[in-house]
Amino acid sequence: MSADRTSRTPVRHRCQALHTIYGLVALFAGTGVLLQQPVMVLFALPMGFIALQVIRLVNGRAHADGTEGTAQKQAVGAGASRLRRTWTVAAGLLDTVLILCALNVCVILLRGAGAALLPTGSVADYLVLVGGVLFTAAHTYAHRKAAGPARTDA
């Protein structure tokens, strides 16, 4: 395990560049959507609240899993290290998907088709919103599993 240099770098430092890029692109996309479609605030606020609650739920569960003793943390073998690297790759891929989705919104806005982003109240629109919340939960869970102590029984 001492030869594994990737485990010494905190996951938040490895993902920080992707999160910074996503934050900037999402800020631009969100501002564009709100300027073109101010009614989106009515959807963004409740969905943001739901997403935050899902994140709190995932973080609470991950924190409860991470309350193991120090002896158990030191007993983690190479298999658990490999599992943590797998979760790190998954978190990086989900970060990349977030960036691509935000860039897609920017392209739609720049082409002048911002009306396509406005939910019309159809079932597909609500499924997309629920999918966004589930994606947020998966993203948070992947980062928590990558950063927290890896467990072989989880």
C-alpha cells in the first residue's frame, strides 16, 4: 500500500479541477437559462432543495459507514485500495458527464433555442428532473466512496 501514491492525495484535490470547470460552465449556463427563461427559478429552487437533501442523506450514510476504528482502517488491503480507485474513476467520469451536460446547455442557449430548456409539464420533463436528482445522488455517493475508508463488505 505504500507504493500506491494515488491513495495519499485526497480525492477532493484530484477532482478539484473538474469541479472548478463545471462550476464555471454551470454558472454561465444557469445565468443564461435564468435570463432567457426566468420561470425556471420556479423549478430550480425546489429541485435544488431536493438535491441538497439527497446529498445530506448520502453524506450521512457515508459518514456512518466511515466511523470504523483506526485498527480496521489500517487493515484495509490492496483489494480495498483497488475498490477506492474504481470509485475515484467513477467519480471522475460523473464529473465529466456534468461538464458535458453544462456545455450542452450553453450550446443550446447560444443557438437561441433556450425555449427547448423550459419544462412543458409533460411526463418526460419530470423524468428528466428526477433523473437529475438521482444523478446528483450517484455523483455524491461516488465521491464519498472514493474519499472515505473503503470497505470490502459494502
